[in-house]
Amino acid sequence: MSAIKHADLVLASSVIHGLANNFSASWKTVILISRECAGDMYRAYSDMREANWKDSDKYFHARGNYDAAKRGPGGAWAAEVISNARENWQGSVSGRGAEDTLADQEANEWGRSGGDPNRYRPRDLPEKY
């Protein structure tokens, strides 16, 4: 199993487990919310990779968290779990440092709290994103 696939499985399992423990929802609802939230986050990540646009990282962080949080408290919680896991993993392998992680987490929180992701949108990023 590739490192990315394994990481995705670990994240998804953590989200499902956490939602089940923190919200009184049926398993079907927990799985649906987790899946949709993970899809929101993945879509933002995929768009960021596709766009390959200078200084767009924080915009896509905010957008993924914003989209997931619109699904309600479970979506916001799942977005936080996914964001924290990603930043913890990235912080140990990317070499970008604590300052970048802190800035990413600020954008994550901004989006999760309902802040407009366009606050971080770089000039001239194609409207497609």
C-alpha cells in the first residue's frame, strides 16, 4: 500500500472513529459526513495541485475547510482532524518549518469558522478555482 493511500486510510478511520465518539449520529450518517468532508478536503488539495499557482496554498487550505465545515459540526470537526493530521505529517517531512505550519493552520481555522476563503486567494488565480 502506498504511503498516500495508507495515510488516507488512517485519516478516514480517525475521522469516522472521532465522529462516532463525539456526535450522536447513526453510523450511516457518520460515514456519509466523513466521506463528504474528506471529499471536500481532497477536492481543494487536488485543485491546488492542478492549479500549481504561486502563493495559493493558504487559499486552498481555507477553501477545503470552509467547504467541509458547511456540512455542520461534524464536517467542521472532521476538517479539523484532517487538517491537524496533515500538518503534523507535513511538518515532519516537508522541511517548511513551524512558521508555514502556523500559517496553514490559520487559514484552516479561518475557513472552518466560516471565513471567506477568498481572503487568501492570490491575484489572477483562474476563476475555475
